[in-house]
Amino acid sequence: MFVMTWSAIVGTIAALCTTLAFWPQLLKVRRQGGAGLSWSMLSMYLAGQFLWLLYGVLNDARAVIAANLASIVLVSAIVILKVRADRRPVRRRLRIAIDMDEVMADALAEHVRRYNAAFGAQLTIADLHGRSLEGHVPAAHRAATEALLDASFFRDLAVMADCQDVIRDLAGRHDVFVVTAAMDVPVSFDAKYQWLQEHFPFIPPSRFVFCGDKGLIDADYLIDDRSRHFDRFKGRPLLYSAPHNAAETRYPRVGSWAEIRALFANVDGAGAAGHGAAGSSRWLQPRERSL
Ligand SMILES: [Mg+2]
């Protein structure tokens, strides 16, 4: 009659615990990859198990042989999953920061309309090629022109053509943030918030950034019509064409949201920018950024 001694019972339970301990680890590596597992630990552990297996064979210790064979199978499976996960390209969502005025919202058209109404002028957008509205109007009108940017100004601006569709698409694949230098016109906060909620309900308010200095924005790309915001920005700048920036040559530019759609069509989180549409080029490669 087979009778297990206490020492045999303790040894069997110990062997089951140390062997099966790798089962939850195997499931975790299968789900999440094995980035947190040390190669040194795995190789030393496997070497130890092979030596225990050899010990079991030399001493005809069947329990030792069985326990270590099972452990070797489990740890080898973990190693295989880790190798596969490590070879898989890391794909992450890009972070794209987008300016509001003259990029998402047609602020210039409204400003010109209000200026013409206030001063009985016939100014057109074409008249502003290479300069700002404030820079173009007579000095006597300058303060009044700036004062046109009141609390109501930003509430009913027209949305730029294709902007909603392209941003909806980008937001589905990447992390999109609306980044506006609202500190330039502090009374604009509420109107800008309402405008974004009405026209871009698919962007959560937690991704609205009302700021002054865009140099603190940690994003892969900044799409903006004001090149001064690129001075201290550490990601990739993309200048959105506007009459006032016509002479700017330092940055890659786009003239429409259709161009932006084409530019980002083949960009993914792994940084594999395509080379098909709208001049995808080296600048489009996202910089390395720790998340
Ligand atoms: Mg702007």
C-alpha cells in the first residue's frame, strides 16, 4: 500500500507551487507582452531547471524530473511569447495638437467682415497677402480693430472646409488636442469652448488646451498658422497657410484640410510614414517621445 510521508506531501505541494507559479505569468505575457521580464532571470532560471532535471535523472528522482520538465515547458513558452512580442513593432497613437483660429475656425473672414462693417471699408482677404489685418489697417483703426475680437466674436465663426471630417478621422486613429493661444484674447474662453462643443463634439473637453506659450505642448505635431508657436515646440511643425504667413518659408506648410488628410493618410503610431500623398517627407516622422 502506497503511503505518502509528510515530507513527500510537503515536497509535492512545493513542486506544484513552484511549477504552476509560471502559469499566470504565461497568461500575462500572452495578453500584455513580456517587456517587463528580464532576459537574465529567464535564462538563469531555465539553466537551473535543466540542471535540476539532470540531477533528477542521475538520482532517479522521478518527482524532480516531472516537476522540472513541466517548469521547462512553461518557461520556454514564456520565452517564445516574449521573443514574439519584442519583435512586434511598437504602435502607439500619435499626439496631434491643432490650433483653432485660422486653422479650424475661419476667424479672419469674420474679422474682415466686422472691420468693413465698423469702418465702411471694402477690404478683402486678398488685400491681406503677406500681412495681418492689424498690420494692414490705418494706425488710427488699429486699437478698434483689435477690440473687434470681443466675447461674441469667437462663438459663430465658420468651420474651415473639410476640417470636421478630417479631424474626426484623425481623432479615431490618433490623440488629437485642440491647442489655442486663448490668453491672447482672455474674453474668448467661453465662446471658444461653446464653439468646440457644437462643431467638434467628438473631441472630449479634456483635450481642449487654452494656453499662452505653446512651447510647453508635448505633442508629435503642431498644426498652426502662427509660426511663432513653433519657436519652442519640440515636435514637428506644420504651418497652415493663411494670408499673414505667406512669406514664411522655414516650415512645411499645408493649404487645406484635404492636404492634411492626405499627409497623415499613411502615418501610423509606429512612425511608418508613407510617401504617397501630399509630399510626406522626413519631417513627418514623429520624434522619439517617452509616454
Ligand atoms: Mg491661429
